[in-house]
Amino acid sequence: MPDHPSSSLGHALLAPRAIALVGASGDARKNTARPLRFMRKHRYAGHIYPINAGRSEIMGEQAYPSLADLPGTVDHVFVMIPGEQVLPVLEQSAAAGARVVTVYSDGFAETGAEGLARQQALVARARELGIRVLGPNSIGSANLHTGGIISVNAAFEADDLVPGDISMVSQSGSMMGSLLSRAAARGFGFASSISVGNESDITVGEVVDALVDDPHTRVILLFLETLRQAPVLAAALERARQAGKPVVAYKLGRSEQGDALSQSHTGAMAGNDAAVDAFFRAHGVLRVHHLETLFEIVPLALRYGAARTEAPAPRVAVITTTGGGAATVVDNLGMRGMVAAAPPAAFVAHMAQRGLRIRETPVIDLTLAATPAQYKDLLEQLLQSDWCDAVLSVIGSSAQFHPDFAVNPLAQAEKPDGKPMAAFLAPEAPASLSLLRQNGIAAFRTPEACADALAVLFQRRPVPPPAGDAFQWPATLPRHGALTEHEAGQVFQALGVPVAPARLVPADKVSHDLPYPVVAKISSRDVPHKTDAGAVRVGIADARELRSAVADMLRNVQVHAPGAVIDGILVQAMEDRLLELILGYRLDPLVGPTVVLGAGGIAAELNPDFAIRLAPVGEQEARAMIEEVRATRLVRGYRGLPRGDCDALARAIAAFSRLAMVQGATVAEAEINPLFVRADGVVAVDGLLHLE
């Protein structure tokens, strides 16, 4: 795969100059007639070659029996014939000069093993021929600037397609059309739309990479069901960030892929969707949670995409002409971690001197108190103030019937680029929405979408980790499968994580040199969760009690895991703590290595409280993770409680995350549970580690 996939796709994907339609129909009622009809309707200026062995003419265009009969070369071939007939078309496409073949046909991986084999053979042959495949099962692509509508999507039946600067990549063909029509109804124009179908060859990441180089695209929207080829997507997202092209994503809910195989609490607590969220945040993607936010956020993303705040909760100045409408937004802002900020006394006095009386309340209500000129002046003063991070205008019925009062001032106000401004229109007011869109102002039809957009705009982007050396896997330890807790502790200690002193002793001779009281555990690769198996005893006071505890644990394991191989008893020093946490690592099947910090205790999975990042992380990012976990407030000065050593905790997180840099083995997952936080450091008192 090329370093910059767009270089191999070039104009053939986004702006082909000659297109062949294999399986084009002359029956206007059929889907296979649509691409030709759409391109003629929307004035595509390039060459169109319908391929149909049974017709010499289709809709006024000369038709050809096969690609071999074409009078010239093509850039892009769109295939609309039964799936089992597609493979031979690749040979002819390559001979005709095509660089991209889009396969609309179904009957491939989505149908089962036989279809998957057919798809794999298709991709293998395409790579031999040096051509790229979009699909199969792709509804096609479209360039609204050229009229190159290589798609069967009914959304392109529209009489007028408005070219714009938004491009969309979708893993769902039908939803792509729905989103295009919804956005077009709001006046948003598009540059390109691409359906990736089964994503057998050309991936979302490669399409994003191509769009970074597209002069018509300023913002990229993603509608995703899962992630594939995350490293390719990550590289493309980084190029988009450097080019100043915001990427906004809507991804369907939590994927269960891989979670069922997880052996750690970490996997249950922070599954694939949380890992995907960490991936998006790491690469600057604005992940929205409401479908309409996907395009409603575009003006905010384009103008304020680089906005970030270090405040614990972004402060939003809310001005309104409808108390009830403002309350719905304020409620949603609070649920997304933002606060409606009340103007301080100095600002209230400042506005009074300018002829407008307002109060020190979280919502500035101007329903009866201001003229349009005063509304505009207040907006401008808020945008220049330092006590709020964003300004939100909530407009009631005047948006529908009297836009001069509150809508026009939004368009007319001087708006610095450093502070976001948005609007929520409580009534259905299409003319006002259109006016605001034309002036580059984000306007929302629901309070949920409004809060969603502001929340993701202010999400903190993680800091890249500092460069570090690889961690060489200890030669004395296994390189595959499960490690015992004793072996896992050796790895953690080698990474730089403090581990409680322990001795591995024979089950029939449990003498040791540690001071009592101690903890005793069964050491076995076959008993990863020792508490569940009754294989742990804490607070053992003396040697006699230790021998009795060992006998009980051996009997418990015999019942719980009769075939377990026991390699000894791990005797461990009792440790004190101020707080117990979980520190986990997972090689996520979608995004790769992740590190998780979470609240400890037996209820951790029932009430998840965690922070997750792509691994490895540096100490700065580890400190941000600590602050995200609510439970850590107990050791960060909450109500005068003793403070824990959060500096040591940050060092431990960063060190543990270097499992992503292991050489000589591949760590599938690892966990320290619990990790004790003390006043003078941290200590791992239990752990597991699984290798691929």
C-alpha cells in the first residue's frame, strides 16, 4: 500500500475524465440506468461509455459490447452486473487504462464464506493488474462540481445539486443519500461523496487522504459502522489536520468485536467504542453523537476547528429571547460537561454604561430588554470578554417572524476567530437558518445537537507521547499465552512500575522472608481471576495461618478449575493505600494499543469510571487521564482528604503504557488490578498479562 494512497487514486477516484458504465441499462426504471441519466442531467462534461452487449445505444449515447471495444481509454469503471461475473471485468478495465473500478454488485463478503472468497480473489487480481477497487457493494461516488455522478443513489434525482466544500465518506450507501438530502435541504453544498461498500481494497483512510488533496473539499464528514486499517486512517487524519481540513465523524454504537475474548476487567469496562473514541480524539476528529450534528457543526468546524480550552468545563455565555428554549439548551450543555456562565459584576456594569441592563444570571434574557442594535453590541462585547469560552444565542419566535431582532445581529456582529459563536433556533425557521448558514454561522434545530457540537468542538486533543526506546521482552519469560501474576509482575517492574514485594514458594513448603501480615495467592496460568476461584487470602497473621490458607485455596482451585496447573504459592507483602485503581492495557482489534486508567473495586465494571488513550502516553497525558477519572478526586484534595502521590501515578501510567513498544513478543492485554495509590508512591499488588 502506498505511503500516500491519494497519489495512486488521483483524479480517477474523485474527478475522472472518462467513465465506463458496465451493465448500463436503457430502461430508465432500473437502478443500472441511473448513473448515465444522472450525469446527463447534471451536465458531466467528460466521456461516458455505456457497456451493454445487447444494445448499440442507450439514452442517446453509443453503447459498446465490452470494455475492449472502447474507442479511447477510461479513468474509472463502474460495474453493475451480477457478482459472479465481475472478476473478468478487471482484465478489461486494466487494458482500457482504468485506475479505479467501483463495484456496485453484491454477492461478496456480506453473503458469507463463498462471497468472501470471491471478494478476496477479486482484490488479489486487481492488485496484480495495478488497479484499485472501491466496494464491492458500493453505491458509488459523486463529484458535484463536475457532475460526475458515478452512483445509483436516488438522492441524485434532485433537479439542482448545490456544489459546495463538504465531502462525505460513508460505509453505508443508503445513509449517504439520506444525509446528502438532509444537508441539501438546509442549503449545505457538497464537493464529493464516496460510498466505500465492503471496503475490500480502497479504505476510508485512503479516501480521506485523497480528499485532503482535493481543492474543492474544505471539511470531511465520515459516517462509519466500524474502523478498518486504522494506521492508514490515522496518517490521513494527520494530513487533514496539517492541511486545516476538519474531519467530523458519526459512528454507530459500540462494537462487540473482540470484547467476548477479553480476559481482563479492562476489556469489559472500556470496550471497542471507547477505544474508537480515543482514536478519534488522538487524531483531532470531531466525533458527534447526533446525526444532524454531522453537517450542522460544519460552520463551527471550519471557523473554530482549532479552538481548545484548558478550563475544567468550557464556559458558555447564553443570551436568549425565549426562557424555555434557553433552559433546554442549558440542560444539555450541563450533561455534556459545559456550564452556562453568569456574567460577572464588572461586565454587568460595563453593559449598563453602554445602555443595556442585564443581570448576573446564567442566561442573559433579552426578551423585552433590547433593541437589535443593543443585541448586536452585547454579542460583540461577549465575544471580546475573557470570562466565557463561547457565545450561544437562543432565539425564540422572532427567528420565524422577526429576524431583524436577533438573527440579523448575529450575521452583522464582528466575530473574532478565537471564540466560537453559535445559535439555536427554537421554532422552525428555515429562512433564518439559511441566512445564518450563508454568513458562516452554525445554527441548530435541536438543543441536543447544539450541545453536541459545542462539546466536541472543545474536546481536548491528547498530547503525542515523547519518543522513547523500545522495551525488549525478558528472555526468561514465555513469548506466547498467559503469564502468571509473578511473571507479569517481573514485566511491570522492568517497565518501571513499582510492584509489591513477593516470593514464589512451593505449595508444600511455604516458608518466606517477608514480614507478617502477608497475602497468599495460587500461582497458575490457568487461574487468571483468583478471587473468583477462592485462590486469594489477605491479612494472614503467621506461618500457621498461612499453611491453613494454602490448603483451603488448593481445595478451592481443585473445584473451580480441576485441570489447573499450579506452579506454587505467591506470598506477597500487605500494602496500605489511600485509593485503589485499575491500570489496563489492551491491543484493541480496531485501533491498536490502548491504555486505560479506571476506578478500582469490585463494582468497577458496574459503574465505569475510566480514561482511555492510545498507547503509549507520556506523563503529561497520564496526568490528564488521572483528572478524567472521578474517583481520583479522593486523592487530589477533595474535602481535605489526604493527598495521594499523583506524580508517581502519572509515571506508572506512562511506564505501563510502554507495553505498546515491546519487542520480541506481542502483548494482547495486561492489567494491574488493583494499583494502590499512597501518599508516597504507588504499588501494583495484582496483575495479569496475556501474549498473542
